[in-house]
Amino acid sequence: MGKVMAGFTMSLDGFVADPNDDVSLVFKWYSAGDVDFPLPGTNRVFKISQASADYLTESWSTLGAIVTGRRDFDVSNAWGGKALMDLPTFIVTHHPPQEWLHEGSPFTFVTEGVEAAIERARAAAGEKNVGVGGTQIVQQALRAGLIDQIDIDLAPVLLGAGIRLFDNLPEPIELEIQRVVEGTGVTHISYRVVK
Amino acid sequence: MGKVMAGFTMSLDGFVADPNDDVSLVFKWYSAGDVDFPLPGTNRVFKISQASADYLTESWSTLGAIVTGRRDFDVSNAWGGKALMDLPTFIVTHHPPQEWLHEGSPFTFVTEGVEAAIERARAAAGEKNVGVGGTQIVQQALRAGLIDQIDIDLAPVLLGAGIRLFDNLPEPIELEIQRVVEGTGVTHISYRVVK
């Protein structure tokens, strides 16, 4: 069975976006390199360093399904109506949006909570990994001990305020550094969650 | 003239200590290696990796004076009555402790605030760098645009709560990665503050 991974770009002071959901400062490294990097499942192309491109390609190729939250879904405008990275995409929500419940919808809505969503994503992913997104979803999954790996793209900026990635964690969680990759304008660090 | 540097060990979620000032989880890397590393100005010896020892030796050798805060001074019990790293040590406080105001005291107390303390430390450091410690002092110095470099020893742990390093920063501050060093149980990242 695959692992459950959380992957985020985060500012040095712990934010994934500013108070207005603006990610331009934390995502600056997405245009800081000289290698074209097409974002899977979209027609967007980033410009990142070769080291970052190799790291992301390897990391993302391990994914077999995605779990994320309703906020992520809404803020991104349903990712233009396409499944994330062309993978089975599970969205945790109490109120599934009716317009996306039709036959052939790229999204599966899970109303029974994060654990159920991860379980369904695991089944869909088979031997591959499950990627978990959405800060609140990740926090719930961390509290429930469901995250095996945390991949952080550490952005060289202090935002001062915004949407905090690691929050509402009542107990310390020890990690183990698995890998550090120096990109241009970013430091990639992959951690294993010690259980 | 030297630079003004802030150096801290910080958890991945941004804390330098837990709510009870306990640093055992963030400082775990201080005993995770196999190289003896005597802490300058003390009789304590850490066990860290060769990479960390080389990095710290090089970084600390650039220092010519220290500025820190009253909380740091009190929590550490005046560092056993010795100047930090045997360097001129300036402590920002509104109420200098009378017992340390005698001739030959290893400490200089500055009542005119952080800027004044950094100015005096710069003068004492000459061509060398000034190290700034104490989270509130660093936050004040960052807001005043007085910090040139931030050296973070990123500890692989999520504390969930505690004393936050980067807090009370009203505006985003952009950084530039200068150097990344992989130690055992720690990732050292040195940033330049973009002004």
C-alpha cells in the first residue's frame, strides 16, 4: 500500500498564502528557473530550476489519488473542472455541490470526513501514494495520525500573516528528514512522520 | 562594517521553544551527531554532525558582538554569569538588574531600545558581524529593517505551540537563500534579507 503524503509550498514563517489567498510571494520560485515545467492536468507551464523539476517529477509520479478540501475546490474554481493532475480527486465536504454530482464528474465528494476520504483515495491509488491538500484537511489528517510524509517547498519569504499550514496541532509531532533538494528560490525538504 | 545576523533553531512550524520554554525537541540535533562541538564560552559540549560543526564554526567565527533581550537573559539565568560566546553582550531592557551593573560586568544593558543596542554592538564588533538573539528583539529589529541575514537551523519537528520566532511582522519580508547545509537531524539555511 502506498503512503499518504502532504505537499505544500510554505513561507519560512509557516504560511501557504497571504490573508487574501494571494500566493504570489510563496510561489515566486515557480517562475525563478529556466526549465519549462508543465503542471500536470493543466495547460499552465512553470519556469523552475532543473533540480526542482527533477524533484517534483519524481515526487508527483508516485501519486495515485488526491484528497483535498472544499475550500481548495472553491478558491480554485473547481480547478477549471478538471481532476487534479488527472488523478482520482476526493473532496471532503459536508455539502457536495449539486452541479458536480453528475455521471462522469471528475470529482468525488466525501461527506463522511477526512479518514473516509483517505480510505477511498487509498483504494483508488492502489500501490501508489495519496496526496493530501488543503490546510484544514492536512491538519485533521495529521491529528488523526494519517500522514506518512510531508514534503515542504520552503519559500524564502516572511509573509507575516495569512493561511497557516501547521495549526491546531495539540501534540508535538516528530519528523525525520528524508531528503533536501536545493532549487532556485526554494528549498525542498521531504520529511517522514515519526509514529 | 559587519552585518547584523539573527540565528535560531526553529521547528518546522515556527517555534523556538514549547510553551514551557522547553527546547529539547528543537535542539535534538545538538546530540544527534558524532562530532564533539564545544559551545563557545561555556563548558557544554554538543554532539553534532561534521557538516553542522563546520557550518556553525564558520558562522559563529564571523561574530564580534551579541544583542539579545531581557527574557533570554532571565530564562538562561544570566548564562551562568558569562558573556555570550565570550563576546561583548548587549541586553535590551528597561530595567537593568542592579546586581550586574558593577565594574567589570560581562553585560552591557541598553535602555534606549533595540536600534541603540545594535548601534552599540556594531561599534564593539568593528568589522565583524553582530548576532541578534531573543525572539522579541529580532522581531523589533526586523520591523525596523535592521537585520541583514537570518540563519535558521530547521528542526524536523512540529511543536504545535510555543514561542514563535517570526511574529508581529506587519509587512512581508522577502529573503534570498544564500546557503543550505544538511546536518544530521537539522537543515541549516542562511538567508539574506532583501531590502
